[in-house]
Amino acid sequence: MTAYRSVLIVGSGTAGWLAAVNLQRKLGGDPSRPVSVHLVESDKIGSIGVGESTIPTLRHTLRVLGILEVALFGQADATLKNGIRFVGWRAGGDAATDRFDHPFDPPMLLKGHTAMAHWLNLKLRGQENASFSDCGSVQAALFDRCLSPKPMGAPV
């Protein structure tokens, strides 16, 4: 079996940097068989800042990698994405009448039952316009008010 001494990651962004850190943690821990991880970034392509990986599951990834969330987000001037609102989803309307919210939190539990049961009950009673995100998550209400469920510095 070939012993690898270095790994090259071409491309950066969230995916590249997380891959580099994860590989360094996994492969670089044995001093008798060091593996160096190199990341190549383009000096011609700037950050697009779409935040494709800064969703709530990133918190677990950061814990596994031993990176403090508050330190990373403070240094990177980043935000934790809690969901996505697609405005004009069906017919190009405004956020009040034509939107689709995709919250990243799991549905809330109400007295031991998922909010999905409440939403389905509304649908069965003819309330076809009842949005699951409005019935099963606080995220839609937070989107409406430009708020976040977790201020920076709050305990994990």
C-alpha cells in the first residue's frame, strides 16, 4: 500500500476549506507518518458568498473539527443560515402572496407530536393555502421580521 505524504485540494470556498481542515485533522495526526494538506485558491476568482454550507448542521461539523463557532463566525464575518425564502415561487408575486419557505430546522414538536400532523389536519379541513413552514417552524415568522433564533455568542 502506498503511503501518501500530501493531498492537494483545488478550489476553496466553504467546501474546499472544510475538506482541507477535515483531511488535516484525519491524516495529519500521526507524527510518524505526516501528511500535508495544501489548498489552492484562485487569485482571479473572488468569493461569491452564497453560504451554501452555512446551515445549522455546520455547527456539528465545527464541533467535530474542534473549531469554535463564535471564533470562526466572528473572524469570517459570517452568519448562520436558518432557511431559505424563495419569493415569486409560483407566479412571480411578492413575499406576502407568493413564496416558498424552506426552514432548516426540523418540524417543531407539539405535545409530543410533530407539527406535520397539525399541518395535515389543516389541509384535510380545506385550508389548502396553509404553508407547512408557517405551521411547523418558527423560521417563516423570523424571516418576516429579519430575525434569527440564535444571537451570536449564545451557547450552542
